[in-house]
Amino acid sequence: MTSPVAAVDLGATSGRLFVGTVSAQGVALQQVGRFPNTPVTLPSGVHWDVGGLWTGLVAGLRAAGEAAPGLASVGIDTWGADYGLLRAGRLLGLPYHYRDLRTVAATAVVDDVMSPAELYRRNGLDPLPFNSLYQLVADREEGLLAAADAVLFMPDLLGYWLTGRPATEPTIASTSGLLAPGGIGWDTALVRTLGLPVDVLPPMLTPGDPLGPLTPSAAAQTGLDLGVVVRKVASHDTASAVVGTPLEESGSAYLSCGTWSLLGVEVDRPVIGEEARLGRFTHEAGVDGTILLHKNLMGLGLVSGLVGDAGDLVAVLRAAASVHLRPDQLIDPADPAFLRLERTADVMHRWFRERGIPAPEGVPALVRCVLESLAEAFARGVADLERLGGRPVPVIHLVGGGAQNSLLCQATADRTGRPVVAGPVEASVVGNVLVQARAQGGLDADLAGLRELVRRSASLTRYDPR
């Protein structure tokens, strides 16, 4: 058995901390902390409450140390694209939230410098307005970037506060749009072409590398020993989730479904071309030199927006199961309209009204609409992946919170015509733990070997198309 590690997994709505160990029987997890991740809307825009995240992180690490006195290391994964600006080690204001609309004008600025087609050939990234490069251009246009001497993505910022060392790694850095597809270092020529400074970008490590030991201050706050090491993992939560997905058959797709849905396959080389660009496929770095070719879609965040924090999700899903929709009562989960910080029900009603289609009535019907719409989008995405990759997708592995939603899993199997294997729910945490455990040196395993350990310990459910 490997020494215990702490996995910090920060999503767009909550943060969780787990203690994990790895043995021949698989991965064992113990949750030791959970806290909300609630954005703050200020006159300047929508921001992340990074102080609240730090407080939750410190409390969770203290609990991890109490649960596992022999804790060896800490790994942090978060959502992608967002970052903090620093000067002389100090944070220059709250990091912006990816849903803030300040980047709309920045996309036009970038398009004037480089056409979308050329940019895609350079970075392989779907040009979503929240990609870091657009945010950095917005910061430059507003004069904020000139005041900074460092840019740290969210997991890098928290790691810096724990260790005093600024560094990133390819999985999270690839969400910036400033790496070549499959690249492991900054595309400095692209950075300069976009008019951005190179010297603010952090140095690049590899998942598994030590970032450093805790600073005396961090050790005192968390109650952990000074010898506890913070390690880089696949610090983009999607990349961690793919590590923790029990992919087995060649060509199988991963579907990481939480607040967002990301559907894709691992590839050995980029799939750059107009069909991939127009299909809105994106390339991000994976572990061990893999490339993740996937599509970003809205996910269960739409369901959360309909049900609300106080709603009874189980009761709503039970009612949704008996709802019958018209064939045309489906939304496009990729429509930018659903990125807006508005009531989800209002956005959905407006979406149908603009198209002359009656909207489903009531929360259960709207939830069923979201789930069926997601499943239909997954079906189109699988067909596109097969065409782009030139090989069939035999199985879809659905991980994350969506793995607990049997209605979504069955709808995905039905609409794709593929079996869906659901689980593990905590795939990103599992991937985080596995990368840390392997770095200890006692676990000699490639990705296939790591995934075999997932299969030994995860609770998996199979849904066959009806």
C-alpha cells in the first residue's frame, strides 16, 4: 500500500478534500472536507471568492492530517482557464470568473490579430470566450496585465500559497490556448503574436513532479508536517478524471459529466483541420503525453440551476422520468446563451420562444429536457469523434456526478446506441490520487495499469441501449 495522500478537487460549485491510498486491491478514498465555491458579483464583474477557497482548503488539509498522520503529499486539481494576477507575490484582486462577460470584446481583438482558423491550427482549442488567452487580452486592454509580474492558474495559485513556488503543468496550462496541441511548453511565438508578455507565464513541471514542501506558514495553518510535499498532478480536473476513468477497449470515449460535460477520446496526435474546428472540438494535454480530444458542453449545472440549492433533486428526477417531450423540445447545450448568469428556466423559456417552440412546462419537464438534450448532444459528439478519428467508439465511460443520474445514463445509451459504463463518481479525485501514488516510486504502472486499479475498486454500472 502506498503512503496516504491528500487530493484537493475544486469544481465550479464546490471543493472537496479526500485522503487516498492505493494498494493491489485498488484505490481507497475517505472524504475529509467539503465546502461551497460561490462566485462573488462585484461592480467590477463576477469573481471567484479565492479567500473562501483558501479557508476551505486549509480546514480540509487539517482534517486530512488528522485522518492520516503519515500523509505524504498533497495534489490540487481545479477547473480550467481562470487565473490570478500577482505582483511581488501578492494577488492583484480577486480572480475573474469564466462567466464574466468582459472577454466578449477581447475575442474581437484577437480575431483582428489572427483568424480563428489560424489560431486553431496553432493551439487546437475551441475558441470559447473564457479561454485564458481572451481573458489575458481583456486584462491587457484594461491595463491590469501591465501591473502583474506573474500569472498563476487556480491550482497553481493555491499551490504557490502552500509552497512559495510558482509553477504550472501542461494539463491546466493547455486550457489557456497558449500551448501547441500536444505541446508541453509555452508557444512563446504565439504569446508574442497575441501581444501578451511571456515573462509572466510560470515555469512548466510534469504531473507527479514535486512543487515543493509546505512553507512554515502553511504548515502552521494546516497542522501538517513541514515534510509534506505538494505535488503537481493532472491539475485540470478533466485530465485527472480521464486518468481515473477505467477505459479498456480501444477507442472508448470518456464523458466527464459534472457542472460541465466533456466528451472525448485520447489520441496520440492532434486532429487539426476545419472539420474538427467547425465541430468545436478542443485539444488539451493529458497525462503521459496523451492528448485529449473532446468537446465542451454544458452539463448538470443546468439541472442545478433549475432545481436550486433547496430543491429535492431525487424527487424531481423521479417526476422527470415520467415526462414525455415532443421531439422538438430539445435545447442545444453548446449555445452560449446558457453561459449567462441568469435563471436557467428563464433562459430555456426564451430559447424555445425565439424558435417558436412551446417550452416544457414545470421543473421536472425542463429537467427531462436538459437530460435528453445532453444525451442527444453526446450522440452527435460520438458520431463526430468516430468520423474524425476514423475508428468506432465501442463504449462510453460516464464519470463524475452524472454517473449517479440513471436517467441521464440511460438516455445517453439510448441516443448514442452505445453501452454506457457509469462510474466512478469521484474520477477526478481517483486520478489525482493515482498520479501522487505513482510518484512515490512504489507503483510501477502506465495509464493502463492505473486504470486496472480503478476497475478493481470502483463501483461501475452498465446501461445498454434500449
